[in-house]
Amino acid sequence: MIVCIAEKPSVARDIARIIGATTSHDGYMEGNGFQVTWTFGHLCTLKEPHDYTPMWKAWSLTSLPMIPERFGIKLIDDNGIKKQFSIIEGLMQKAERIVNCGDAGQEGELIQRWVMQKAGAKCPVSRLWISSMTDEAIREGFSNLKDQADYQPLYLAGLSRAIGDWLLGMNATRLYTLKYGQNRQVLSIGRVQTPTLALIVNRQKEIDTFKPEPYWVLATVYRDTTFTATSGKFTSKEEGEKAFATIEGKPFTVTKVEKKEGKEQPPQLYDLTSLQVDCNRKFGYSAEMTLNLIQALYEKKYTTYPRVDTQYLSDDIYPKCPQTMNGLYQTKFQGVAPYVELIKPIGGKALKKSKRVFDSSKVTDHHAIIPTGVIPQGLSDAEQKVFDLVARRFIGVFLPDCKFSTTTVLGEVRSDSGDVATESQQTVEGAKGGASDAVEFKVTGKEILDPGWRVVRDKTPDNTETPENSENSDKPADEERTLPTFVKGESGDHQPTLTEKWTTPPPYYTEATLLRAMETAGKFVEDETLRAAMKENGIGRPSSRAGIIETLFKRHYIRRERKRLVATPTGIELIDLIREDLLKSCELTGIWEKKLRDIEAKKYDPKQFIDELKQQVTDIVHDVMSDPTNRRITVMPQEEEKKKKGNKKG
């Protein structure tokens, strides 16, 4: 009998139906030579400290660092899990072959491998590796089962990650709690959690210590169009008033009109992080909520595997895209077909094949998130919104570039009201420092000539961001305005203004901007290509970042204020306590993440990774134990606890 093991009952039922295992039993399905069973996510976990030695049960500084000679696994202490594992164990002991149908990723590999190890499975193991849960994908996957050995590096990377998190988390949490937590408050330290908290705390400190400074902006309105002085900001009111006085009552003259045409490519397909970013900005969804929604769409067969960090498709997906597009064409929500008019311009033609979309060299285990072509039915409002984003992004990459025209108009006001100087005269005067008798102004307008792919973007659901939230966007809004027709040399009256403004602090993190910061190890990166290149050094995996952020909420280290992420006094104190850069540096954590990716790619030795971490943990314990100061963290009062819990529920 061939035993197939999936990650959850719903997935097992789909697989059983396709392969003909239609008879139900307690904990598994059977038929056609197959038995299909399931886990509930993790059934096993790494052993706890006291499982290795009773000496590690009590929290004590003298027992640190805790470094087991050999790490082991155990069943999670839950009656339902124990019952299901007993069924799995019985099936595996008699199996002639096992098919690992776990989630096709690092975590899924680890979950099922641990179960097979704990069950003492001895028979050969095959791997089902699919990127969507459609019937066709499951059939194709079973006709092309892989050897389990092909995924050994993936398992080793997952195992190294789990052991690394255990080593650092168990030791550093006990160490800081005992040394600085007054034995009354657990201070949770984590390999990804703590650098992420440090990002929020450091940004908050920048905001708290920021001192706004005034500046003045000189502008003028000519023909109902606002031109801004190119000389920049005036740091003193006197300077601004002096410039204002030189132009007041003098005519405004257009000196240059420049028009350039350009093209804008469609945005790339979604990976998990970019989808979470857009859902947070547009709908206010948390990273965890978006992950749950796109996971549900995947399990319902409407979108492909979600826990991905690539925005590309492999070349073999291209022939399947017309079928996917046809499914979107037929999709209806509340009787309305939202994608028909978007697809019509490219219907009946060969879809364009761009290297920004199809590049097998940029795809490892899974490709970008796209629709499967299965027509969605019965979606919740939130699921429909997420599906709509994925669908429109997919359609958009096959539409033409957006064509636009950028018009730049320069003008000047001369204090001598003389004739407009030629460009060569202006250059000479500028070199001599004699151009101070003229103040130059500039305005830029952007006109869409052919929207191309933008027809997709323009019809996405309204963005719910308030002005307060939109300042946190890491991408400036497009300046799209059509200017009147100006002619070089024209001149006329204008209304100058001198406006006092104040410098502003950096914005608070939102979940959207925090996810981007985690992706690029804390660095602000707007350019898509550069950001993609930095993903290898990001902190955490795309699939784990939402959980990390939620952990910070649960620990009461951060709280939400509308869309803002604000560090609590406890979160700030904790980061202030930590002097070891290793624990709170995004760059160092990013280096660890790169090593884990290299283990997966067979470029780095897992043993070396663990040995390095053991040494680093030992050094941290020694440094903290040697701290002669009497630093302590303030224990959060019960009232504050209740308040934070109330905020979280709200």
C-alpha cells in the first residue's frame, strides 16, 4: 500500500479524490492502492530544554548556555495530535512506499520529515511537488513524483533554521529574563523578532528626537499654474522675503518648454511580500490576514502557491497562460464580469513574453503568485479583494506599456525687467555670479497618452489610506497633471507667494513599510530590481514575517495606532538593554538568512552554520553575564497590560 501524507485534512481529501482513495476511515482515506492521511501542520517539534536533562527545567543563569550534544524531536503534547500520529505511525509501519504531499516549501518539508522520522518509516519516499491545488496540477504531480533525496538540502535548511532559532531563542530569552527581567517578566529574544523590533524602536527614537525646523518656499502662480522656485528652500525668512521683493510686480517670462515622451512598464507579478504590502496599503489588512487569505485562495484552487519570494514565472508556464486568461475572462462576481474589457485588447493574439515576467533562472521551487484559471465561486469580500489584485496584476503584465508625455516648463522673473537672456548669456552670468537678478521657476506635468497596462491599476478598489498613512508609502505618488500650452518667450503677470513650512520627521512604520524593511535588511529600497537583488539578505522568510510581527504584538512590544506601528515602553527598554549587535542587527541577521539560503542551494554546510551559532550564543552568554551594571527593565503594570490587550482587540 502507498501511504500519502498531506499537511491538512482538506488537502488530503482533494488528493484522495483525484487518486481514487474514496473510502473514509478514522484519520485517513483508502482506495486504488493508496492510503491518504494528514497532519494538522506541525505534529512534532524540537525537544524542550528539560527533555535533554532535568537540570535545564528550572531557569538558572548557571545552566547557560544550553547546547544539546544532539538535537531531538518530540510529539506536541496534544491529545488530538497524539491520536492522529498513532494512525499515521500504523500506516507508515506497513507502507511499501510513502508519498510526501506536504506543502511544497521549506516548512512543509520539515513538518513531514519529522513525522516520518518519529514514526520510524523505513520504506522508500517520493515527493509530490506542485505549485497549485487544481485537479490538473495534482494529476500532473502524481505522474511526475520526485525522489525525496532531491529535497534533502531543503530539509537541511529548514532543520538548521529550527535549531538556530532554538539555540538563540531559548538561551537569550532565559539569559535576559534572569539578568534584566527581575524574574517577573519574560523578555523574549528571537533571531528575527529582535532585529525587527529594533527597526521599529530605532525609527521611533528618530521621530521622538526630531526637532522641526522652519523653511520657506517661494512659488508663483502664472496662468493658473503654480511654479516653484528652483533655488530650493530658504532657511531664513529674510532670505525668502528678499527674493520675494525682487520679483514682486515684475513680469513672469517662460524661458524653456521641454516635452519628452516615455514608457512605463507594468509592475511585476506578486510575490508574498509585495502582495502583503499592497493589501496593507489598499485595504488595511495585516500581513497575517493577507497570508491567511491567499493561503485560502490557494487551497480553494484559485491561485498558485503563495509562500514565494520571486516575482517571475518559469518559461514552461507560458503555454498555460492563455488558459488562465480564459478563466479570468469568464469570471463573474455578483453577475459582473470585471476582467472582460481588460482582456479584450489582447484576446485572440499571442500573449507577449517578457523577460520581466518569464525567466526560469529567477525561479527555484515556485513561481510568482498568479491565478490558476479556475473560475472562483463563493469568495468572501476579503478573498475577492485579494484575488482581484492577483488577477489584475497577471492581466497587466501582458498589456502594452503605458505611454506618457512629461512636460517641463521653466520661467523666470528678472528684477531688472530686461529682455530674456540667451542661454549662453545666462551661462556666463551664472559663472560670474551675476545671475542673482533673476529668479528661476519650474513646473512639471505628466500626461498619459496611452494608458496601456494602467487600465488595470486604475480600476482596482479604492485605496483606504488617509493622508497620515500615505506619508508612510515608500513610493511617491505619480504627478499626473496636464499643463496648459506654454510658449517660450511669453510673458505676463503672476502672483508670487512665500510659504513657511516645517521639516517633518521620518514616518512611523506601517506593516507595509516594515515588510519592505525586513525584505531588504532594514534598508530603504524603492527600485524593484535592486530590491529583488537584496532579498537574499532579508530577515525572515516571506512566509514567517507575518508571524514575527504578530509575535511582537502578543509580547506587548509594539501596538497599532491606526496603521502606525508604535513601540511600547517595554519594547523600547528591551532594545536599549541589548548591547550585543548580533541580537538586534538586521545586517547580521540578514547574513544568517543568506547562509540558510545557501544551505538550501548546497553552497553552505549546515554543520558549520550550527557550529557558528553555538559559538555566538556562548559569546553572548559570557558578555551578558559579565555585565557589571545594575540595568533592569521596568515591569509592566497590570493596568498597562490590560490597556495593551484592549488595543490589540480593537
